[in-house]
Amino acid sequence: MAEIIRNYFTPRWRIDRIACACGWEGSSANMQMELHEEVTDYACPACENTLLIVSHPSLEQVQQAAADGNAEAQQQLALVEEALALHRNADH
Ligand SMILES: [Zn+2]
């Protein structure tokens, strides 16, 4: 059964080893990644069983994680703010 990660910034899901029913075991880096609009699936490379479903972060989650000192969230937030600033400038 797939493990669902509701907060992208939850530590460890990326490096945690997960055992598949087929006997394969590894971390998300070794799984088959499939991007969807709202989530990213990670599947077993041996049998294609979905092992991890990771929700994409909301802006609130990015802001919260950035405030908590998460470096990746801070980078994402900087990109979002840059895009918003460009958008505002384009309105003038
Ligand atoms: Zn498997």
C-alpha cells in the first residue's frame, strides 16, 4: 500500500527506505517518479507498484517551511515572490 505524504516538506520521506511487497527495497531516489497536477507518485522500479504519493506543497506550506528554516522552501518562496513581482510590474 502506498504511503501518502501530505506535507512535501516533511523531513526524511526522500531518503527513507521503503520495502515493496515484491521484495525490492530502496528510497524515493531509486523509484520511478511520475508527476501529476496535485501529487507526485513514486513507484517500485521492479513491479511498478506505487509506494509513495507526495502532495505538492501549497503556498502556505512553503511559507511555513521557509519560516521554519527549510532551505528548499526558502528557495521556492524566493522564486514565487520573484514571479509575483514580475507579474505586478507587468500590470503597470
Ligand atoms: Zn515492487
